Amino acid sequence: MRRFFQIAVAVLLISLVFDAEAQMNRKAIKRNNKKMSSYRGRKSWFGKEKRYDMIGIGVSALNYYGDLSPKPGIFSTDISFTKPAVSLIYSHRFGPRYAIIGSFMYGTLKGSDNESADPGDSDNGVFRYQRNLSFRNRIKELTLVATFDLFPNNATYISRVGWTPYLYAGATVFLNNPQALVPETDVQGNALPEAGEWVDLRPLGTEGQHSQLLESDVNYGIKEYKNIQFAIPMGLGVRFKLTEVLDFSAEAGFRYLFTDYVDDVSQHYVDLGVFGSNQLAKAMSYRSNEVATPTTTYVGRDGQTYAVISGYGSEYVDNNRGSKNDRDIYMVTTFKLTYILGKSMNRAKFR
């Protein structure tokens, strides 16, 4: 009997211990479930779960601002010349607000006095229309920017914020190669063999870059511009979470250039005689005779007589071809779709 009583007491004590442990386990499970349901990631700025890579594609609209804009204002552009561009994107996020984005973009800029200028505008349109210059520039650029999100992401990429505005700034290097369509005839009315073709303008030195200019010439000391140019990209955007691994972004920004020759126009006209026998360079430097009747003549440095419109196509301090005081700009409006690379659930570690 005594032996039975000892066994019964032992069983009772064991059952009480297991029941207490079960109660503690149930409470712990509830606490963990609550933590898991409200989990938003570690608060550490350097948490590895916030670091991930992305690849993507972008479609952009390019707008040119420069000497061949409809008006002289820095923010004047011809919307009808909005041109498409495409881009490939790689990005690395390394914090709740910060990311580095690298991209390659290919697109076209375009401007035309004949199509953009208002000949009825006596203040600006008449000058631009009679100047009659035009260009296209097939831009190939590499850009690296840092982004700053307004809303921080203190979680893994799976539970990142649904949307956030952001700012970006960085550096751009691009291939600058302005071209223009060759007219039917040169400045003296002779047929040009290149008529109807798009030609590179930089090798022609349309403002005297390859000519022997005199110290008294207004463009004396002018240097050839480079094909490789730099710019500062700046802008803002908004990013939306589509799925656990897909984001959609819309952004708008400007490329502030370190050159005024994205359109091949910057300084003054030169004496057409400085081009010697290069009839193509003369034709691409001065194009006013295509839209208006010459009003004056002069004997060029090469001994030839040139009929031009007064104020255009000849050497004089007031005969402006462009404005070298203002650098060119182009605007980039982009829509991006990015895919997040990573081991989905393995990075979502709950505490």
C-alpha cells in the first residue's frame, strides 16, 4: 500500500511538471506568433537582410534644351521632338533608404530651327527660323546614381514598403556625336554629293575648330569638342511594389552637361572662306540661304564671293550662331521595371 502511494505521488508530480511546461510552451508560441505576424525586419542599418540586388529595363522619353530650342530660355524645348530611349539597369540596395543604380541608355536627341521656331515672333522666332540649323544626336550613356528613399525599408525585400518617393543624383558619361541632314546644294548653289545623308558634324568644325583663325577673329582659340562627355544626372521618382520580387518606378530628371556642343552650336559664325575647298563644311555651318533670300555679299578669306543674309554666315562679333554662356541640357523621363535577385525565404529570418 505504501509502495502504491509513493508511485501515485510521483505520477502526480510528473504530470504537474509537464502541465506547467506545456503552459509555458503555449505562451511562448503565442508570443512568437505575435512577433512573426508583426515582424518588419531588424533595426540595424547594416542588416544583411536589407541588402539585395536588382536588374531591370527602362523605357524613357528624351527632351533637348539648348541653342536650337524654340526660345532662348533655359527651360525652352519642343515637345514634338520628344524621342524614345531604352535602358538596362542594375541596382544594389545596401540600407533602409539607400541604393546605387547603374544603367546603360540609348536614345536620340533632336532639334530644328525650321520646325520649332516661330517666324512670326519678332523677338526670337525670326532669328531662329532664318538661322535654320538642325541636328540629331544618338546618345549612348553610362550613368551611376545614388538614390535616397523618403520612406525607409526596415525589413527584408519581401516585406519592403508598398511605395516610396525617392531622389537621385550621380554621374554620367556619354557619347556625343551630333549629326545633320545634308541639303541639296552648297552655299553657292552647287549640288552636293552627300545630299540627303546624315553626316557627323564634329569632324567638319562648323565654327572654325579645324581652321586657321586669325587672332582678330571672334572665334579665335576655339577648340574641338570631345566625343566623350560628362554630365550630372539629378531627379526624383516614385517606386511601387508590384509583387515580392517586382518593382515599378517612374522618374523624371535632367542631365546637366559640361558641353555646349550636344547640338554642334555654341559660338559665332565664321568667314566661310576659312573652310577652303570643304564645301560640305560651309554648307553645314551656314544654312540660312535654304529658307530666305540673301541680302548681302562679301569676299571671303579664300577669295570667293559669298551671298548671305545679313547677320548670318560671316565673321562679325554680333553674328551669333549660338550662346556659349549656357550649357546644353537634356531631360530624361523614365518608366522602369526591376526584378529583385535573391534567395526569397532564406533571407526572411524571424527572431
